[in-house]
Amino acid sequence: MMIFVLASGYLFAVYLFLALAKKTIQKTATTAVSQFEEEYSSEMFITPLSE
């Protein structure tokens, strides 16, 4: 019974850790993209392809 309690606690801790990591990565990625757009927006332009 003790092993079951320890294993379930371990799995719950891993689940929380992965959820926190996913949330942090998404927030960081969104911030990085917006900073990139602000920094390089004047350098980004679209040119038509010449055929």
C-alpha cells in the first residue's frame, strides 16, 4: 500500500512539473516571437517572385 501511495505521488509531481514546463515554454515562445517582430519588423518585407 505504501508503494502505491509513493508511486501515485511521484506521478502527480511529474504531471505538475510537465504542466508547468509547458505553460512556461508557451509564454516564453510568445514573448520571443513578439520581441522578434518588434525588433525586425522594419527589415521584413515581401517581394514578388519573378518568373
